[in-house]
Amino acid sequence: MADPVVSLRGISKRFGAVQALSDVDLDLPAGEVVALVGDNGAGKSTLVKTISGVGPPSDGRILFAGRPVSINGPRDAVSLGIATVYQDLALCDNLDVVNNLFLGQEPATRWGRPARWLDEIQMERRAHELLRTLSVRIPSVRTPVASLSGGQRQSVAIARSLLGSPKLVILDEPTAALGVAQTAEVLDLVVRLRERGLAVLVISHNLADVFAVCDRVEVLRLGRNAGRFDVASASQEQVVAAITGADTVLPGSRPGGRRPGLPATTAPPAPPAPTAPPATTAPPAPTAPPDTTEEVQP
Amino acid sequence: MTSTGSDTSATMPTAPGAPPTRPPDPEPIVPAGGIAGLISLVRLVGARLRGGELGSLPVVLGLIVIWTVFQTQNSHFLTANNLTNLALQLAATGTIAVGVFLVLLLGEIDLSVGWVSGLAASVMAVLSVRHGWNPVLAIVAALVLGLIIGAVQGGIFAIVGVPSFVVTLAGFIAWQGVQLKVLGSDGSINLPDGTITKLTSTFFTDATGWGLAAVAIASYVGAQLAEVRARRAAGLRPRPLLEVAGRSAVVAAAGFVAVGVMNDDRGVPLVLVIFLALVIIVDLVTRRTAYGRHVFALGGNIEATRRAGVNVAFIRISVFALASGLAAAGGVLAASRLTGVTQSTGGSDTLLNAIAAAVIGGTSLFGGRGRAWSALLGILVIQSISNGMDLLGLDQSIKFIITGSVLLASVTLDALARRGRRSSGRG
């Protein structure tokens, strides 16, 4: 099997005395959608920041296509081909869809990027092409982003991340704050990212969404790997147990056929992820950091 | 223009084997002519207005009202002589307003432009009169000084993080002091007839005036038609020909009537051409270059723009530098018209008129919305009021009250339009 697009080996991250991540491994192969789940403070965002270059790890190795790389800033990540779509969208409401898609992507000129004379026609054509291949439904590419629905905005933000031809797309809570139909729209888009052969990492709290589109679930708990599940063969209860620490036996991922992308509507109803505490509470690990680790910033 | 219920057409696959077709786009199509075309065009305009896309319509209507009122009060108002005077009067503050427009696009404010214009004019006068510099060099020095002042103020704002309001308020106070220092104990310098005063006293011959108008209008129409053709060739929806024809007719009429009126008097003044050229350049830069797009983007969402890889500090510093540079240019034009500088050059209502002009013209105070033309339209309104009330011999107090009311009315309109946009989902 080919090397995964990105592999993390033994990633640790300390903020002063707080150990936010300890010895975390993660593989993100091409054409696979991996979900990163965990309770608040489990270290999800911290882990993503080590990949996207916002917060480099204190220890451990990042392999890109099998080669060790160091990602010390967002630019490093982008130039490797790692695109991150943040929860708060990062679109300009006053600009239309075309201009949001190409903002900051203008080819540089001899006098620098700002001197570029915009080719609106070319941009609009490429925008149509891109949105059509992703089946993103937008009333008009010349509508200001402010008038789009939450799902359409998220779709534009994801489409935008594809312009740099990334190998890995990281989606931070792509369906948070979206309605049912809009969530389905965005999940459809995630399936199409996989069809394009991209590695996709989805951070989500919503296990129904995770089971609808993801191939594999990686559970983080208290900054450590706490379970790896193949969506085709695992149950949501097992994942919830791993998130909350009820089940200390790691079921390990079983080899199995990849599940074709299912429409979101066929996903079984899920209990809200972080609730449903099990009868037995796992004893806290002695070295475990407090649950508020994620909020601690250097 | 968001027509509901037809979203799906945007994703319809192209028929196999078909040539690249126009991407489906559910905007209402305006038929190319006839009564039906006219009706649907009117509908389209109506929908835009209801959605809060007022454009320059309110200010044009306001201008018509103002001119009608003054003309009925004093029949000298709409004469060739007075309208040419109006053109001479508005160029200086109008140029400053173009700079203010840029700063407002960022959603920031520059309160120092008035005194920066005065200081630049003073430095130019001191260098050319007291030190005997070549007038052209003195003008260049004034412009460079403006750019540097703006870059420093922009740097303090963009890098240190002091709010632009405070930085430029400090500039408002401090540059006035520097101007007093530069002018020294005399407090005023008269400019002898020469290159600098010729900026205002030069008028083009009738033929040159017509030629300039013809070239400008032909370029405008040509660019519009070229865009229609290019969009059609690329399979994109072009702007309806009826709209192109309408716009071209309005621009041509305005241009030729203005030239005709001024030719009836002394001719087209050089300062007006300088001012209009600056407006056109700034308009093209803001709308057609990546730089301009970054300025608009910053006015919309700072964090998103930063994450898109735009150098936010560079954009901010350069916009403030341009604003002060344009203010310096306005100061030079003002000194040229008044054939001298005094301690109050650039003071009084210069700053407020420049800001009011940009806002009245339709530039949003909230950033990210506006056209460079708003500086021209806004200063036309302000200067018409000022000029008309001078003709009527009204007191300065009335002038201030009326100008203030017009400013309030236009900002209220902006706020209401914003609400209209929000309720129709256009943020």
C-alpha cells in the first residue's frame, strides 16, 4: 500500500506544564475520510494545529508521503498541499462567490501579487467549473456571500480550499451550526472530496455525520489515541465508549471494505456524542492533564 | 436577484458533446430590446433598489433637487460661468475625498487628511517661493511628503495596532502645528504666477475639450462592448446590451453636456481633468486589480483576508499612504486655486467636506462598499450647496447647518440600505 498522504508518529505537545498531546499516531491515506473525535479538551484542535502549521508539535514526527517534514507555519502546510477549512468559514461577506474563491490566489506579477490585473472572465469560468465538479448549488457565482445559506457558505469555503490542489483537506467542524438539509449538502461534498482521491480529516462532534461519510474514526481522549474504528464494522456505542473512556479495551481497526458514501439520511440516529456517561467510570490516568487542555494557549 | 426555486439549474450537467454552453445562472434574463425588455429592466432595477443596492441613484436625485432649488432662487446658478467655477472649486477637496474613499473602504478613518493637505501645500510654497526650488520639484516634494506621512500613520495603525481614529486624530492636531512652524511668523505665502498657479488657470481649447470627452466616452463604450464580447466568447452571461446602451448614453450625455457648458465659458479646466483622471485611476485600481480586491476584502472580513494569504499590514499602510498622498495633491490644487497658502489652508471644513463627500457619494462607513466615483458625486453635492448659498449670500452658519443635514441624510440612507441588504440577505 502506498504511503499515507500524512502520517503522524509520536506527536506530543506541551503548553508549559500541561501535556496537551502525548505520543499520538495518525495516518491519513489518500481517498479516505478519517474522523477525529473526542470530548472537549481531548486535544483534537491541538492535533489539527500541528498539521496545519498553526501550532507545531513539541515532539514527534510528521511524514508527508513517507518523507519526514517540519511544518512550522501555515504557509509550510499550504505549500505541502494541506488545506484547512476553519469552523468560522473565513469568507468575506461583501465579496461575491468568485472573488471569495480566488482571494489571495492571484498569480504574482513581476511587481508582486497586488499588481495583478484581475481576469474576471477566467476567474468566473474556473469558479463555475470548480463548483460544477463539486455539485455545489449556488444561485449565482456573482451573488455576495452574505446572501448564501450556511451550507452554501461552507461549500464555498471547502471549494476554495481545493484551488491550491491540496492532497489533504482538514475540515474543522464542517457541519456545526447547520440545519439538516445543509448538513446533508456539506456531507455530500465530503464524499466528493474522497472521490477525487483526497485525504480528508473531519473533526466533528456529531457521530451521525461521522458514521454517514467517514471511513475510519480516530478517537482522542485526554491527549492520547483512545481508539481506532472502522466505520463499517463499529457501532456508535463503541465510539462513544472510547470517547468517554468507558471501554478501556481498544477494539482496533478491522480490515474491511470501504463503505461507499451513503446519504446522510440513512445514518442511524445517534446519541449526542459527549453525553451518555457509562455505568463504570474509568479511573483517571495519573498523568492525565485536565480536561481544559484545549483552552490553554502558550 | 436571488431567485428562489431554480437553484438546481446551477448544477445541471452540460449535455454530452455540446459545445461549452453558458453556465446556467438563474438571474433574470433581460431580453435585448423592445417594451418587454424595458419593463424587465425596470423590474431588475427595482429589485436591486429594494434589496438595498442603491448605487449612485440617491445622490444623483439629490443633486437634481439641489440644482433645481438654487436655480429657482438665483438664475445665475446654472450658467456656464458658475458651473465652471464649481468645477474649479471642487477639484481640490474632491481629490482629498478620493483618498478618504480608499480609507473608508478598509472600514477605517483618516482624520488627518485636511491638515496633511495644508502642510503639503505649505511645504511646496516654502520650497518654491522662499528656497527658489523648481515648482515641479516642489510639487513632487509635497506629494512625497504626503505619502511618507500616510505610511507612518498607516504603520502605527497596522503594525503597532493603535486605532486609526486615534493615530489620525493625533495627526490632525500635530500636522497643523507643523504647518504653523513651516509657514513661520508671516503665516502666509503668496504664489507668483507660474507653474503652480497655472494648474488652475489653464483651460483647454474648445476642440481639445471635445476631443478629451470623445476619447473618454469612446474608451468607456469600447471597454463595455469588449467585455460583453469576451464574456460571450467565454460562455458567460454578458451584461444585457440594453443596459450597456443605457449606461453609455448616460455617460456620453453627461460628458458632452459638461464639456459644452464649460466651453461656453472659459473651456475645460486642467484641474478638473487632473481630478477626473485620479478618480478613473483609483476606480480601475480598486475594481480591477488584486490590490483593490484585497482592500475591499479587508473592509469585509479582516481575518478571512489574512487567512487567504493577503499581506494585511502592506495593504493598510499603502492605503493610508495613498490617502495622504492624494490629500497632498488636493493641497497643491487648493494652493494653486487660491494662489497662496495661509495658516488655515487645509483647515476649517476641508477634512469634514472630504469625508462628507465620500460618504454622501455612497461609500459605506462600515467598509467594503463603494466606488471611487462617489468622491466626484459627493463633492458635487457639497460644493453645489456651498456655491449656491454663496450666490444667495447666505450666512456661513446656514451653510454649515445645511451641509450637516445633507451629510446626516446620506449616512441615514446608508444605514437604511444596509438594513435592506440584510433583510434581503445581502449582509
